[in-house]
Amino acid sequence: MTTIRSVAEEAGVSIASVSRVINGLAARGDTEERVWKAIKALDYQPNSAARALKVRRSEQICLSFDDLANPAYTMMTRGVGQALSASEYRLVLASAFSSVEEIIKHLKTMGRGFADGLIISPIYGDVRITKLLSNLQIPVVVIGTLPEGINADNVWVDSSAGVEAAIVHLKHVGRKKIAFLNGPLSTNPGRRRLAAFHNALASNNLQSLSENVFQADAFSPDSAYQTISSSKNLSTFDSIICANDQLAAGLMKYCSQNQIEIPSDLAVIGIDNTDLSSLLRPTLTTIDLHAEERGALAAQLMLQRLADPTRPIQKIVVEPTLVIRESTEEK
Amino acid sequence: MTTIRSVAEEAGVSIASVSRVINGLAARGDTEERVWKAIKALDYQPNSAARALKVRRSEQICLSFDDLANPAYTMMTRGVGQALSASEYRLVLASAFSSVEEIIKHLKTMGRGFADGLIISPIYGDVRITKLLSNLQIPVVVIGTLPEGINADNVWVDSSAGVEAAIVHLKHVGRKKIAFLNGPLSTNPGRRRLAAFHNALASNNLQSLSENVFQADAFSPDSAYQTISSSKNLSTFDSIICANDQLAAGLMKYCSQNQIEIPSDLAVIGIDNTDLSSLLRPTLTTIDLHAEERGALAAQLMLQRLADPTRPIQKIVVEPTLVIRESTEEK
DNA sequence: TCTTTAACTGTAAACGTTTACCGTGCCGAA
DNA sequence: TTCGGCACGGTAAACGTTTACAGTTAAAGA
């Protein structure tokens, strides 16, 4: 194994000098030259564990979320990655595929100097997660609703404003019988978006029909498809808002198999403005929650926090945008 | 900061005993008890950098690929994650969004004890990548075509057999004028799949029409859409094979906007069998390359290699499967 | 030429673990 | 009662860096 010691010998200097050259501190021209030459010759790579131990920083920022399969998180990851790429920090992803246990497992290793900062988008309200988060010794940036009792930098999107805009739009194109296709109520987005739906109906003086909420058990197309298949009252409605684009896609699959025309029989709105929304047929009206932008903002908050741990806690609010496509065209 | 030293003091034992208890080595009942009590009381978390430095293992396996936005990699990641979840290794993702520079940057940190093993699915043939890979001191498992000169465990899928099956199928449903919509030729899949297309045409005695290859500059829907929009001879063909589902989706978007009926005017086949393929309308016939399974196999190879570094190099070959859906129904 | 100062460089002590080695105390056998 | 053996526990030396501090050299001013 080639260590800093072997480089020092090869170059005929002390290990301190090697370290200084590597880290760009002052050195005489010829010292510097000999050190670089030795490094090249030996193909030396500094050991990051040793460095991390000494400087008490891993130079890693961890991004943690619950469902890699959800394209919204892919977009978010891209935002974080780009914001971090110019920094000295490396991005590592710790994604669970929707298992609270896995998240907890990851969070536990977090406190061990594995990462210098954690950007997390927790969709479950599990108290164990909250507890672990609040015990963490490293800065945390939360994307999404801040769990009760956590005091951390936060990027938040007002999804209820998005749902409100969607309902205003539906009303405007002449729809009155609006349903909601939700993801699991065990998640924050599930609870918040459902509440937003009810509020928006009320504030727009729209009648809340009975059984107007379809409840899927995951934010996935399959789950939407099954939920809708096993319900009998879809035809009661002239429009439906889905808690994300994936659910909308599953619903649309069902519709196309059952001769329900979109938008004439049923107008459909999704959430997230993922790639899917312009690939589906008809194209999908959707509420853009700006996942990529939120990721980038979170990364910036993290970098600032890392640079100045004493700065006051920040909260950034992002406004959603309604993107209108074919699935809500007027009849 | 609470270290093993503070735990030792709190428990009234030596740091060696604390370490032994944590690592499950022999200790008297009361020692063990006092140590765990102290750990609980101080909320102690062992520092992983220190441990990594000492035991020369990071207990991390890194999965690296080129394009998180490509759902095929999401599936692959799920496979790796599941295969690893029972092991002592943590999975970290280092994904670049299709930039060779970023991959190189990541690869360089790899040799520093950042990870104990690297599972990589390199789509670019860049020599710098090959060189870095061959210099790596840790085990490497390659998913995909093994770069020239690299000797590593390998999971390989015979995509040309898939393309062959696709062409046989098209012929069977009465198509003779077959085109190919390819991704960038700078990538391994791009080159291999194109070659497979030409071979399969020949071996099936099908005429190779002029300009029968449409060349997109990324494996994305947008890129497909643009490529097709700016070409004038799509109507020459009665069927088209796309180098992945994303490209097929972009093509189908173009078709639906330009009154080209699928499958009657044009039969379409994708590659990967991603979620998209059953959500599109019509649903998409596609070549399943079993990304999730390949991920799991690669992880198993890695675990075996890590357990026994001297075992012979393995190569696992996965056979593709043609999944037939609406986009290639007979006219 | 001699002193003062600045610019580098080397020595050695950390960082928080693991683990080889040795010492202690206990038990059972002679 | 003495001794051998065994099971634990403690001491201290690593692991590969960074960095405070002191020492050395060279340059500049007198």
C-alpha cells in the first residue's frame, strides 16, 4: 500500500511537506515539484478515512429520500447534484424503497461521521425518524414538511396552493364534480394534499360529493390502477385530481381500458410535472412542485449552513405552478 | 464529543473492553451490561472513519452509473439494494447525469478507501474511465459490456439476442420495412444495439432500407422527439425498434401529434420494459433486459468476491425477454 | 560581515478506533 | 496447599493523515 510515508521517502522530504503540498499550502518550488513527481510515480491516493478522522469531516453530503422509483425524487437529486458539483462535497445517495426500517438504519450510520450534512425528504411521520433526526450531530436540511419538533433549514412547497389552483382551473373549464385520488395517508404528502383538496373545494363553493376520495396504498401507477378498478363510483365524477403523476398514469391506463374518455368523460390532473406528463396520451395537466429547484435550494442551504453553522435557520417557500395540458381541455 | 474513551470511563472499564463488547467478542456478563448501559446513557455512536482507518474497510459498496434519470438504472439500483440489504455493507450511489467528467471525479475518490467495492455500469467507452478502473485497488463488478483490458466480474445481457427476437416478431406480424431509433453512438449500448439491428436484419433476410437508422443524441424522450421531427422519411417504414423505452415514448409522442397511428401505420418496439411501457397508449412491446435482476446478480458477485478475493473471475449472462403488447399488434 | 526577519521544513502529537500481547485472578486438579 | 490452565481485562501500539510548534535556511537590512 502506498501511503503518504512512501511518497515522502520517494521525494526525499518529510510527510508534513507532502501533506502541505497536497493541500496547497506554501512550499518551495522544488519541494512541490519533487512531491508531485513522487505522487505520480507511486500513483498515490490519500486515504480518505484517515483524513476524515483527522479533520473531522467526511466531505460527503448525504441525500436521503424514500422512493427512488418516484421520478420526482430523480429530479430533486439532479438539482442537489448540480448545486453541489462545484463544491468540495461529494454527494452520496441513501435511498430506501419505501421502507421505514431502512431509513432508520441509514439515519443511524449518519451520526458516525459518515456525512457532514444530511438533506432529507421524509415522507413518513414516524416518530423514530423524527427522534433520530433531532439527535443528529450534523446539519440537516429538510425538503418537505418539517416534522414536529425539528428545528432545521427547510425547503417547503405550498402544495395546497397548487391543489387550489387546480380546482380553480377545473371549475373554469366547467367541471363541478371533482374527486381526489390520493396516495397513502401514512405519508405527509398524502395527508397534506388530501386536506388541501377538501379546503379548496370549500373555498370555491364546490359541493363535496360523497366518496370523492380514492385511496391508493402507494404513489405508484399499479396502486392507482388497482384502487380505481376495485371502486365502483368513478363515473360519479367529471374530473379528478391525483396526488402525483404516477397515480394519474395508472388511472389513465384504467380509463383507456374501460372506454372512459379523457378529458371529455373525465378531466385528470396530476402533481409533479414529471416527464410522464407530456408522454401520456392525452398529455397530462399537472401541478409542478419544482422538485429540481427545491433540490438545488436545499443544497445551497446546506452549503451555507456548513460554511457558517451559527447563521439563523432558514425556511424557503416555493410556489407551485399549474401546467395545463390536454387532460383538462374543455369538452 | 462522545468517544469510546468516555464510554469506557462511564462504564469503569478500559476502551479495549468497550470495543470488544461493541464488536461482540467475549466479555463477562457484568462488563457487557455496564458497557451497554454507558453507551445508552451517553448516546454513543462509534466513529466510522476511525474504524475504517483501523480495519481498512469502509463497509460501503458503491454503485455507479451514468444517468439517474433513466428508469432502467432505477430498477438496477433496486436489485442491488435488495441483494445488499441483508449484508453488512451499506449501498451508496454515485450517479452522474451523463457526464464523463463527473464519473472520472467519482472514480478517483474510489481508490481512497471510500468504498470496499464498486459496481459500475459504464456506458461510455472513454479510455480514461477504463484506465482508472483497471488501476483500482478494490474489487469491481461491471454490469454491461466489459471494457477492453478490464478483468473483472461481469454481468452481461445479450441485447443482440433481444433485438433479434424483436425483428423475428415484427416479421411474424407482417412487417418488413424496419427502422431503428438509436441513442448516442458514443455509448456502448448505442453501438452494440445498432450492430445487433443490422445483423438481425441480415440473418432474417430482410432488406436493409436506406437511411433506416434514426440517431438521437441522448436516450431521452425529448431527444427522440427532436430527431424524428427533423427527419423526413419516417413514413418509409412500417415498424421501428427503439434503443430504449424512453426513445420509444418520445417517438410515440411525435406520432400522436402527427396522426401516425400505432401500430397500424407504424409498429413500435422499445427496450428495457420500464414502467413506461405499460402506461403508454398504446402499450409498448419491449425487450426486457432484466435490469433489476442484473443488479441483484452483480451485488451477489460483489459479496462473493469480497468474501473470497481469490476466487476465479465470473461472468454471468442474462437472456433478454420480448414482452409483447399493443404497439406491435397485427394490422 | 553580522543581525533580524521571513519563509520553509521537520518532528511529533494528535484524531478514535481495533487488536496483539501480557498480566491478573479464579478454578480445579494433584 | 500448590500449581497449571483458562478466561478476561488492560496497556499500548498501530492505522494514515493533519498541524502546532520549533528548528533551519535564506534573504535583506545595517
